[in-house]
Amino acid sequence: MKLNSSIAFAVLLFNFIGLNAFSQAEKNELTISIGYYNNNSQIHYLVAQAKSKIDGRFQQIPNVALSFYITNATIPNLLGKAVTNEKGEALLLIPPSAKNEWNKSAKQSFIVTSSASKQFDEATATLEITKAKIMIDTLPDKNIVATLFELMDSAWVPVKEVDLKVAIKRLGGDLNVNETPTYSTDSLGAVAAEFKREKLPGDANGYLTLIAKLDEHEIYGNITAEKLVPWGVVIKHASNFDKRTLFARRGHSPWWLELLAYSIVLAVWSILIYLIVQIKNIKKLGV
């Protein structure tokens, strides 16, 4: 009897261990990547992306709770928490409370962690960046100068041989100021670009927004600098609300269109009435 009980217990224990091992084997590995963004040296934020290899291909993973840290993954250095969206991305603005930690060094590290779940084990990603900024200015004859600096021993030092983009900020994306897509910084950390987008519509006062960009650099991250310039064309909007146009509101369509529509309606009804009269006449002849 004792032997049978021992065997049953061993079988149950084996099944329990086997089920746990199977459930653990079913978990997929979660990969987290981090991007640092510096917009005009005013807004700093992090974008983390969660993905996993499922069915042989990488997929973006939504609804993953992430914790963001600065310098090290301890509670005092917690920047905040965010959840990935349908694209597997989570954005977090670096809060003012991190200023003291941020100012300690010219280099900075960020850590993003996720807790273990039924689908994934816990994951951690680290990003190390060197603080940098871009200065943008204009010269006569619509020439643009953008300069890249990095922070080194509490001093801003120009950076050479780094590719920058110089463009005009538009609603649908950035438009290059000329045919050259990127410029490499010289020994002074500067690039020069000539504005060749003449007659480009600006805002109500004719202003355009110039933007100098460094995209996805392995050391500095993503950096932008912007400047307003009066190089655009002022376009005054003329309202056609009370005028007869093709796409106007009801009752303000062009006369020729209304005449055509009413003529078609009149012609169709005339034919119908004519047919009804002829049918009545046929019936009378039949009597």
C-alpha cells in the first residue's frame, strides 16, 4: 500500500515538473530597444520598442508594461512607466525630476525593464549616449549653417564627420532644402546648405521652419534643432463659402450643373408621363 502511494506521488510530482518545464519552454524571448530624442534642446524623451520572434519572424508586441530608469535600475532613479501601443512602442518624456542625475556627467545611460508575464520572461535593455546638441543659423543669400556639439568635460566641443540633414518642416514630413539629402560636418562641426525651395508656401506671415537633424546615431541618439525664417510665400485664403462652386454647400452649386440636373429629371418624368398616357390610350382603343 505504501509502495503504491509512493508511486502515485512520484507520478504526480513528475507530471507537475513536466508541466512547469513545458510552460516555461513555451515562453518567447522579449527584445527591447531604446531610442533617445532631443528636440531643439528643450524636449527630451525616450522611445522603447518591444518585439519578439514568433513563428519565425519578429513581431511588435503591444500591451507590455515597461519601467524607465536613468543611470541604474533603482527606485530613486525611476523616470516613469509606460505601456507599449499597437506598434509595440512606448514613449516617455524625461521628467524635470531627473535634472540632478542628468547633470552629473557628459555621458548618460538609460535602462528599460519589463516584468515577467505568461508569454514572456522579464527583459532589460540599456542605452548609453553622449550629450550633444545642434545649433542652426542663417547667413545672407539664404544660406544655412548647422553645427553639432558634444559635451566633453563640461565644455561643448564641435564634432566632425557626422552626417546631418538640413530640411524644411512640413506637415507630411521634412523637405530637403535642396537636392543634397545629407551633409558631413567639417573640423568645426559645421555644415552649410543653400536654400533652393523658392515659392514654397509658408504660414500666414510667410515663415518656414528650418530643421537640422541627426537621426539614430549610435553615440548621440536623435537630435533636432529648429529655426523660423521668413522665406516662404504668404498665401491668403479666399473663402468660397457663399459663392457658387463645384464643391460648395447645398444650394450653391453652379447654375449650369443645376440646369443639367433639373433637365435630366424633367426629361425622365416627361417620358414616364408620356408612356402612362399612351398606355391609357391603348386601353381605350381595346374597348
